[in-house]
Amino acid sequence: MCSISGGALKTHGTETYYFYGSTNGKRLAEAIHNQLLDFLPLLDRKVKEAGFTVLANTDMSAALLKQRQDDFAKAIALGISDYFI
């Protein structure tokens, strides 16, 4: 699962979250985050662990992306593809 949020981030750049201790969530978050950084000129605010509800209440790998960019769908798709390769 990939959730995107841009409203709360007041600084420029991108950060990607996964649920505490989730190995697969971390892999997914890193794959998407790396593609975003490769594809768009964004400040790297890192991949981080968090306990957000959207990450906790799922039975699948999950990542939450926070950035203030609108043109990142291709980077997200490539990151998800990297996760499954």
C-alpha cells in the first residue's frame, strides 16, 4: 500500500515512512523514496519509522510519502516495481 500526503509538510523535500519494525515496509519505502530522489529534484528528508494509523492498520507492506510535489506518480510506480523485483 502506498499513501501520499502533502498537506502537513511545511518544508521542501520528501520523506517516506514505514511502520515500526516492518522489514517489508522499509524495503517498499526505500524503493519508492530512492525513485523519487532519482526522478525529481527533491531535498532528501530520509526514510523514517513511524506509527501512523495508515501504516499500522494493514496486512500488507505499506509506505507513507510526504512531499510538496505533484508530479511524482511515475517515480512511485517505478519504486513499487523495484520492490517486487
